[in-house]
Amino acid sequence: MQKPLGRLATRFFAYMQMRGSTLARASELAAPLKLSRGQALRLLRRLEALGMIARVRPGLYLIPRTLPLGGKWSPTPGQALAALLAEYGGAYQICGPTVFNLYGWSTQVPQVTYAYNDRISGSRTIGPLRFQLIKVASKRLGDVEKIDEPDGTSTNYSSRTRSLVDAINDWSRFNTLPLAYEWVRAELSEGRVGAGALVSSAIRYGDIATRRRLGEAMERAGASGSALKRLAESLSRTSSPIPWIPNRPKQGPTNPRWGVVVNDGD
């Protein structure tokens, strides 16, 4: 059973609701709550320890809009990432295992949320949520799908097309090749992703190796000739073919159109 809030905590939540804010800093609470900065900081730390608020970074805390039943509360990944990146003036989009599960390509429920962003790298914990932040150039952010959360906020996820490109481009991080080639085939054959849109995303967000490997995958999947022609035109001729499946021996026939050694054994 939830213990009743103390008088100070009740005042704190009432003030935050009146203010209409979900972010709190000790320095901003001291005067309105008639506390010293040290007292305000101790209050925030105590509420964090009780699982009622979440620390975004030292001195900055994320607050629920309404008190949760049972007292414990967790922000959504989107709330947490938006609050963190806003501090750095950056943007984010969730990628990797979370979106692979979201789109039904994987049944694995990840314990860590991966996110591309244009400001910071490394691991972060916000409340009970764990994140792996991947810093990329700002031009490599985009092609996102915004999904509304029950609390009225929205979360940025890499789109289906972008996620297929990422599964090939960032295969070593996500351990997604050769499985991602099956995802490409299924998405194209079921019409959930268009060949033209996939090529556009690959040209914008994928490196040369990604476009070569994707070309082979799309050709096998029977993608339209015009889409494959545009993808091929984005590449230059090469005398150094790369393995289609990068973590297998470079043995097999070479497809000169894409400059890949088809080493899947088929």
C-alpha cells in the first residue's frame, strides 16, 4: 500500500502541476517552496529514490504529469530522451532492437533502448530505463515515424525504410546480417515498404557498402528495375568487391553490378 506523501512532497507535486512543467531543478524550486537549494536537492533525491521521479542528469529531474497509482513511476523512452537531448540542444530517434521488435521483425524484447542523436554518446540510465546513445552527424537524423504515447506525448522512431537501411549499415552493432536481408525481402513482397522509398533512404543514410549489399538483396527480392537502376547509379565501379555477408569468408561468385561477393552458399 502506498504511504501518504509528506507535506513537503505534496507541496512539490502541487507546485509542479500548477506550473504545468515536467522538469524540475533544485535551483528553481528553492524560492517557491521556501527551501534552501540544498533542501530542494535533498527532496528531489528522496523522491527519485522512492521511484516517483526520474533523474535525467545531475540536477535535472523528470516529473510525472499526474501522480501514478502505487507511487512508482517510469517515463516513456520518448519522454526521457526528449528531456535529455533538449538539454544539449539536440534531436534523437529510437533505432535498433526496439524498432526491429516494433515492426515485427524480431520477437526479442530489448532491455536497452538504442537511439541515434546528434550530441552525445554512451550509456545513460533515466529512472528504470537504460539507453545506449549513438552520436551521428545531424544530417544522418531523419526518416522518422512519430508514435503517440498514452500520456499525449509522442516518440520518434526510425521508420520502416530507415530501419531496414540501419540494419544493414549498422550490422556490426545490431548483429543483423544476414537476417536483415530476409526483412528486406518480406517488407518489399508484402508491400509495407516501397522499393523507391528504400533506395532513397539508402542513398541518403547508408554508406557505399550498405548500398552495395542492399542492391544484391533487392535484386534477389525482385525489386523494380527503375529503383535498382537509381541505386546502381549512386555507386561507382569497383575492382574490390566486398562480402555480401561481412562476417563470413569472402568466397563465392561476384555480382559485378553491386560489387559484392555472394558468400551465402546458395
